[in-house]
Amino acid sequence: MITWEWTDLWPDSAGSDEWAHSGIEVLPDGRAVFCAPEGGRLIVADVEAGTARSVAVALQEVHGISRWPGSETMLWLADPGAKARPGLGYDESIHPGRAVLIDLGSRDYDTASIVAELSQPELPDYEDARWRPTSVVEDDSGAVWVADGYGESLVHRFDPDGTLTLTLRGAEGVLFDCPHGLVVDRRRDSPEILVADRGNRRIVAFGIDGSVSRVIASDILTSPSCLAQRGTTVVVTDLHGGLLEVGPDDGVSRLTDPPAPTTRSAPWPNVLVHGALVRPTLTPGVLNSPHGVAVDATGDIFLTEWLIGGAQWRLRERP
């Protein structure tokens, strides 16, 4: 197994009593972008300089983050429309789900402007339900893909003008069960959309026309959450299995040891102390509840963890 050098991107988050649920992305200049635990603002961290700036954003939660192709400062954000709040005993505060394109602007901006927003699809599925987007990515044709992971377990494709053109419900006779994360996989001659179908313990590859290419499954793939391409492989944050990798032959292997404990029951991913739900003690090199993931141009892996206060790491492969 690879030996990693771990760097904490933003130690300040550990002092928050808010339950972080963020994705992560890396800008072309190497800065990492993720949501502050309380929501409503993005943190843009420069790990080499040891600095971080706060950028206000009009979303209560930023669960999914992906870069708009061709831009250095524009990002697609997914807000699933719920936020666990300490003032509510960590019950969820409900708000509208949103899928928006923002512009961070220059390094001096402290507020991100919304450039575009996708509307909830007008489908019978949503007559008595609301969409809860968990991931948004844009492919090379300009089509935008939205995973409604926490809502109706659907994946939608929109034209650049925001027109809904396709809805995917599953693959190989199995309906999606929390299609949590998406990535545009450019490892082959024709790009594909990979879906982390978390509840079904699989990753599904689609052509950009919506046709099923293949299904990736493994005994160690237990709860795939988010995906990022890393050269000829795809990195997977597996909520209960640690950091995994899908190779060119679709074989799945471990990049880190699995988290401990492996139980899915509360109070995990946090702990109870004198009856109060609090953040667990984290150790660099041991994942607790890996969530968002991104990869920079050098192959460094950036990831977030889902827990009170959150955690944001850079993993650099040691020689």
C-alpha cells in the first residue's frame, strides 16, 4: 500500500460545533476549495502558503463542488437542501435544494457571485417530493449532470441553456440508491460519466449519450461517495471503506486502511461524551468518514470528512 504524507488544509475547522458535509475541488493554481462547517461560505486554502480566505456564498450547504471546464474561478455547487444544526440537537434544518454555477472572482473577492442556476426538473417524481442535489459536473460538450442523491435517486442531464434532456434511473435493471457523486472520466477515447451509486455498493459508467458502459463492483466497495480522476485511475472516497482506487481494468484496490469503527450506527461518525454528541479525535493517516475528493495536476489527493467540525486533508505520495 502507498505511504502518504498527510497535511491538514484548515485546522481551524476542528473547533466548530457545526456538522460539516462538504465536497472539495482544487483550482488550477493548487488552492483547495471546500465549505466551512456552518455553511454559507467557502474556504479557499493555499496549503503551500499556509493561508486560507473566506468567500461568502448564498447556499446553506455546499455538498458537491466541481470546476467549470475552461475556467479557473467558476465552480458548480450542489446544495442538498438540509443542514444538521447543533441548535436543533443535530436534527436537519430544511431549505430548498440548489444546483448553481458561481464565480469566485479574483483572490481579493470575499463574495462569490451566482452565474447560473438549474431548476428542479418538472417530472412526476417531484410532484410530492423535492430534489436534493449532491453532485454537479459539466462534460466537454457543455451538458451539465446533476445527481439527486438525497432526493429521488435520479441523475439528470441538462443542456447548456438549462433544458432537461435526459433522466437516468439506474442500470442493468437496478434502480439507483443514492447516486451520491459524479465525475467526468476522461481516461478513455470517449469521456464517460461515472456515478457513485452508494446504496447499491457500485460505480456505474455511462456514455455522455446516457448509455450504460459498464458496472464496477467489488467486495471492498461498500459505500462509494465521491470520485476524482487521477491519471489512469479513479479515486473513490468510500464512507465506510476508506480511500479506494479503480484501475484501468476496473479492479478496485485500497489506497488507505479502512476507517475504524466500521459500524454505520449512531453516534458514528461522531462520538458521545456524557450524553453529548461531539467530534471524535482524529489521527492523520487514519480516516474516520471520508466524503469529498479531488485531485490536482501533480496527483496529490484532497479530501474532506463528514463529521462535526469536518476535516480537510491533502495526501501526497511519499517516494
